[in-house]
Amino acid sequence: MHKEEALHFLNQHINRRLTRENIDDTSLRNMQALLHLLGDPQLDFPILHITGTNGKGSTSAFASNLFAAMGLKVGTYSSPHVSSITERIQINTEPITDDEFSDLISHLALVEPALEITPSWFELMTAAAFRCFADNAVDLAVVEVGMLGRFDATNIADAKVSVITNVGYDHTDGSQDWRQRLAWEKAGIIKKGCILCLGETDEDLEEVFLAESPQTVLRRNVDFECSENDLAVGGRHLQLRTMSKTYENIFLAQHGWHQGNNASIALAAVEAFLDSPIPDEVVKMAFTEVNLPGRFEVVNSAPLFILDGAHNPPGAIAAAETLRNGFPHSGNRILIVGMTEEKNPEWMLTSLEADQSQLVICTQAESPRAMPAEKLAQAASSLVENVITCPDPRQALKRAFEFAGDEDVILGTGSMYVVGALREAYESYKEEQK
């Protein structure tokens, strides 16, 4: 089975995250059956499990880099991907090869007929990750929740350390008790007797997490914090405090004040996992070398072109703040934006500070959940005078670069699906310009 055949096999299965099909405890029963056929690989290594409305992808990457810098063999499972599906499964922070991916999916295709149920797309990918980590004899795995937590396919495994970065507005109808309900969903990854690293600081939600009976709770601003967080060339200059020590003069090669918080909880979680402080030189090396595609990623300098997968209002606010404070510019601001249909476009555009843009280009990724570019443009027109509709991300990118001068800045955002499409479009655009 080649990569294209493996992708075809996967795409024959329901992707609940694209169709918005309900995810409940049936998902865990399906995963249990599937993994049992694979030899229960999730039992072969300890797990650091991460969820949260925002920051879980960055936190996963930071933690993985720290473990790898310590000389441990670490598997990482994250989603969504930006350019290639192989990015979702990594060994020592490097994506698996196309051949490794194809072999994993081929094995799943062979065992699936023995199941009484049909697993979903994400269940198959999660099973492939666990099987890959067991086959590679990893020392541990950093596993990012796909959605929410309690009934997510990744929650079939018992974590040694559970991380909850925050509870924000996403995957909710906004009813009066939405924060409590989202907290309950995310609290599902907390297993009795585990260590919980809690990044959410709302005291009204703490009882929801404590009800899951973690053995130890490490709280942001109490047991760990980012005590200094300053703008630096190419990233942030941090001071990080944990239960064991204070790490000074840490350079983080990522943009945005919020990444300091992600770095602090990642460091606290890794310390808790290892039950030991980490040498300063290891922390410095890990945070200097971290690479996060699609997270405020600068891909071109003149004009400045940035890709950020802000997919909800809190993420959009962070993106706008990072652009405003970290990249002062005298030129025009061009916004290329696309989002999924369940989002509130006015709220998202306001959070992105779209009214500060001289041009907004509305596009859409190839996804059944994509909001039509025309609908998004209607919302944008109430905030910005100059709005263009370009459903094809390639055309959207081309129009942005035609409009932009060397002193201007282009931000592509709205969802990771759009970011992936724009990144691919940019590579084609560069080839055309040669």
C-alpha cells in the first residue's frame, strides 16, 4: 500500500471532526476493540496527555522537545497537520516517513475486517500512532487530544501526567453553563492517581477537575508560572518558575506572549513526569530549537507573510495581539481568512482586528465544514471597506501578494485547514516567481 492508497483507505471512514458527528463513549469502546486487536500498544509506554481550548499543540511540541533534549526517545501524536498527514505522528520530534505511515495503515486495513464495528478516521490514526510508538520502543509518548477529552479516541490510554492548558470558547453553543460543561469534557483525561498540571486559573472550575481524583495538582501561578515574558528578536525572552527551581534567561523561538504560558506548563509537566528538575542547558536547547508550523510562522519577509492557525476567538485575539505588539510595521495589513461553518464570523473577525486591515481576502479550505467565502465576506464587509472573495486559497494568496508592497504584512489565518492550504499555495507561488 502506497501513501495515496493509505489516504484513500482512511478517507473511506467517517471523520467525526469534519462531519460534526457526535462523539461519545461509543468512541472509547471502538478504540478498545481496535487496540486490543493490535496488541494493546498503548500499554507499552507511559503517556503525557494534553488537552485545552488553546495552546495544546504548542505545549505538546515544547514538552516533546524537552524530553528529546534529555536523551529520551519520545513519540508525539498531535493534530491537525499543516502540510502532510505524517506530521501527526513523530518520533523524537521528526514526522514518520511516508513508507512508515503506509505500513501502519496497511496493518490497520488487514485487521479491520475482524472488528464488529467500523472505526472512524481519527480512531484509525490514533491506533496507528500507538502502534508506531510501541514498534519504535519509545520511552514515553506525548499525546494531544483531538477534541475535548473525555470521549476522545486518545483517552483510551491512562496518562501518568495530564495537562489542561485552559478552558475557552470553542466547541460550545454558548449556553449559560458552557464553561462548566467544557471543563467536564476536558477533565475526562484526568485519571485517578495521576499528576495534573492545571493551566486554567478560574477557581470556579477547579472542583470539576478535582472530582476526577488526581493524586497531585500543580496549578498555574501557584506551582509554576512564566514570571518574565519579554519580546526578543525571533521569539520571547522568558523566566520560568516551577516547583523545583527558577529557569532564567530562556530564549523561546516562538512569537506571542501566550507562548510563555505554554512553555511554563510544558516545563512543569515534564518535571512532574520525570520527578526531577531539568538542567538549564537542556531547557535552553529545547526551547531554542522548537519548530511549530502554522503557529505564527513567518514564511516570507518582504512583504512579511505570517501563517497562524487561530481557530477560535481566544486564538484570534492572541494572533492579533502578537501581530500588533511583536511586528510593528508602517505598511498596509492584508488579512487572508477562512474558517469553519460553526464559527461566529463577526466575533472571529473582530477578534482578529480585521478593521485594522486595508484589505480582507475571504477564502475557504477544502473541507465539508468550511464556511463559504461569500458568507464570510458579508460579515467582513460590515467591518472593512475593502473586501475580496477568493474561494480558492491559491487565488487568495496571489491577490494578497499582488496588493502588498515590501513594507506590508499579510496574515493568513482562521483555521489550520486554511493555513495548510495557504502554505501549499505559497510554495507554488514561489516556484512561479522563479
